[in-house]
Amino acid sequence: MKKLSPYFFLIPSLLIFSVFLFYPFFKTIYLSLYKTDQMGLPKKFVGMENYRKLLTSTSFYNSLLVTLIFVLIVVIGSMSLGLIGAVLCNKAFPGIRVFSTAYALPMAIASSSAAMIFKIMLHPSVGIVNKLLGLSINWISDPRYALICVAVLTAWLNSGINFLYFSAGLSNIDETIYERASVDGANEWQKFYRLTLPGLSPILFYTLVVNIIQAFQSFGQVKILTQGGPGESTNLIVYSIYRDAFFNFKFGNAAAQSIILFLIIMCLTLVMFKIEKKGVKY
């Protein structure tokens, strides 16, 4: 009995996971094998037919391509902003707390609120962006710029938490190694490349994984800014799942897309953990 007693403490957590994680996951797999009615109830077993239709759909492949481009922009942008802000605020100077708060602020802003403000800023006639640049571009209605605009907003929103991660990582790097490097004649770039980045490698890996997953799950800003348009230029796979389920009432098709998205994220995560063993120094 003593050997089993620790497992009883896990029962509350397992119940919560079962209700909010395991049951929805297996229910999604189940629905992906069926055609459903407008209420999402399974009506006809079709096996892998939903997956076959997706893998032969140009619209689905376009969603995948758009999502990959979006993830690439968001991850590079958000991590760069967070790292630059953390490096700048790693020195003591008057007003450091004000700057630190400003860099971390995006994490406290809801994506829907930021998207509404961003939409006003990008308005073709009254938006501040066109006023400052002297342009008249309809940013979120032009297929050339819409995806970039949504990605830039998402990168800025994610940069706040990245700033905190990198700031914590920088505080754990021994300052004496920089002093020794200065004595040896190293310049600022050499110290950053040879000392700071290797010292931050565990944090860099963690933030990379988290940012990729967050970028794949971005939804609110697309819903508010572009609704997947113009055309399908911002039709991210998460928004495609939402549209198929709650507008087209193709819950089986949406469930199949969810499973494919899960497999993509899982494979990317496994690959990154494989690379982590070679490139991350603790």
C-alpha cells in the first residue's frame, strides 16, 4: 500500500488532464474519421477520407505555406526583439526600470485589444502609419502586406515574455568572463557572439520551442484583422480549422486539420530536442 500511496496524490491532476486534455484529444481523433452534422455529431464513418481530401486540397497546402511563413517571421521577430531589449537593459543606467517595463509590456496586452489598435493604426486614410510614411496603402486588405502586418503584431506581442526570459538568462551569466574578455582585447560583438549567446543557449532553445508553438496557435489577431483574407493570404491553419468547423460546419474536416497540426508541432518539437543535445551548453 505504501508503494501505491504516492499515486493517489496524482489522481486530481489526472482527472483534470483527462477532462480538459485527453478526452478532447481522443474525441478529435474520433471526429476526424467521420462526417458530421451541423451540430458536430458524427453521422457517417469515412475512415481516412477527411485526411485524403486535405492532402489533395490546394487550399490546405496554401494554409500550410502561409502558416510556415507566418511562424518564421513571428519567431525571428519576437526572439530578436526580446533579445535586443534584454541586452540593452542589462546595463545599469538612469531610467532602466522604465525601459524594462516598456519592453515587457506586450505580454500584458490581450491580442484582441492589440489587434483593434493595430487595425486603426493601419487604416488607409486615418492610420498613423500611412500619415508618418506619407503613403496611402490599405495594409490589411492588400495580399502583399496583410500577412506581414499580422506577423509583425504577433511578434511584438510575443516579444515581452521573451524579454523576461532573456533578462533572467543574462543575469545568470558571470560578469567576470566579460572582464577577462575585455582584458584579452575582445570587442563588444565578440563578447556577444562568443560569451553571451553560448551562455543563453538553454534559454534560447526554450524560447524557440515556446515561440514556435505559440506562433502555430495564433488566432485572435487573424480573426480581428483579416478574417483569413484578402483571398487566403492570411488563412493560417488554426483559422482554417475555425472556419471549417463553425462556418462551414465540417467538423470532421476541421478535426483532421487539428490532428495534422498536432503532428507538425510534435515532429518539429522532437527534431528541436534532438538538435538541442548537440547545440545547447548547460
